[in-house]
Amino acid sequence: MPKRICIDPGHGGYDPGAVAKGVREKDITLKIGLQLRDLLRKAGFEVLMTREADVSPGGYPQVAADLRERCRIANTKQVDVFLSLHVNAGGGRGAEIYVYGQGGPIASLAKGVITGVSTICGTHGQAVRDGGPNGTGFAVICNTEADAMLLEIGFIDSDDLQKIQANLDKFAPLICRAFCEFYKLKVPDDRADDQEPPVPQMLDRQAVDLVIAQLGALTKTGTDEVLVACNYAANSLRRALSLPITQNKGIPTPRAADRVIDVLGALWMCAEDEDIQDAYHYAADALRAVQSQRFIG
Ligand SMILES: [Zn+2]
């Protein structure tokens, strides 16, 4: 039975949460929540969301009813872990996580989450705190039957904000990693902040030159879209060998990337030399990485 996780992106709809410099807590929590949903599913978890858009769950424009609805969603589906995502306010610095009492069976999961997330903004105070009835008494911790956590990733109204914005795509992978480690699952591959495929496998200079030349030849007969994809693939090879990049035509469309991947695949099948095959393979991987990014972003 896969573990069932409920992700609760804090606030939403009528309730922006904390706001600073035009940035709203509800947008940050939703962005991270959706990324985390996809990553946890990729890792093999069953994921339930309290919201997946800029709305309040159930459409209640009132805090008590809104929070009750979030707990109800988790309780009816009998999730194993409930994770509420928030951004703090009040002028402090760092991340902290609230659990029920000491955290019970998920104490070390909470610790894993805060250890990962605090690499962005550091920790605030004691980092793991009691959000249950004997602590801050958060509704989503007290009224959920699952083991619950409420994560504050940092402070929106301090210089944490800059760090949060610069690293927005890093939170979900960090949280996902903690879940995978706790439940002993393989951490899914994410290339959210990595344009290039994981670097080599030693590429052969001569083979790379040859493949770059072939990609160049293709641009002479191809459409404009294909030209961009060929340029992108050639530049990935140039980067891998630290060769100078003379022209950067930008990110290819998925359709053009697909076509050039097909061409590289066909060439790969016709090639005898392993070094040349490696170069085709590397260039095709670079184009695949662009495609997988589109689904995350
Ligand atoms: Zn909040």
C-alpha cells in the first residue's frame, strides 16, 4: 500500500496569507505544493491536495470554515501524513516546522524536512516546535487524524524573501527527498534547476565535432523551429566539452525537440563508432531534459 500524503498549500482564494513587497504567501505555497505533488507521485506516494488553484478549499470565504474543510478533506481520505505549507511573517528569519507534541511516529520525518528546507533560509528558533493542543494549537494539526506537520519555509517580510524567490524551485525537491528517505523510497529524478543532463561520460572531441557538424547541416534544410532545437543540442555538446558557444537561439519547442531527438536516434542506429553514438545520445538527452522541464515549470 503506498503511503497517502495530503499536501495543504496554506491560504488561497479570499485569503492571501502574509504579503510583502507584492508577494503573496498563497502563491508561494501553491507553487511549492503543486511541484511537491508531482514529485511525491513520481516517487510512488499517493497524494491528495486540499487545493490545486487559487481558491479556498470548499469555497468558504471565512478562516474557521476554510480550516475545517482542509481537515475534513484529509480525514475522509484517511491520509497517513498531512503537510501544511506556509510562509512566516513578523520579521524573523529562517524555517520552522510544527508537529503534534514531539511529532510521534513522524518526528524524524519532520526533522528531515526541516534539515533540508533550512538549507535555503536557515532555521528559526528551535526549528521543530509543538503545534498541537499544548503548543500553538494550529487547527490543521489539532483536528487532523493523520500525523500532521505545518512547515514555515522562511519569513516573507525579511531578507528571507529574496532567498525564497531565488530558490523557489528547490523547496519541493528538498521536502520530497526527506519523505523518500523516511519511507525508504528512491528519490525521483528532478531537473528543475538543471538545464543540462548529468555531465558525462567522457565525450570524444572528434565525435562531438562531427555530430555538431551534422546538426549544423540539418539546420540548412530544416524549419526555423528545428534550427533552434539543433542549436540547443549542439550547444549542450559544446558545454559538455567547454567549447565556445557562438550562437544561442534559446529553448526549443517540444515538437521541434521531438523531431531532432528522432533524427539523433536514427543516426545513432546507423553509427558504428561508440564515441559518435555517445555524442548522439548526449545531445538527445539534453533535448529530453528540456521537455521534462516543461511539465514541472
Ligand atoms: Zn500561513
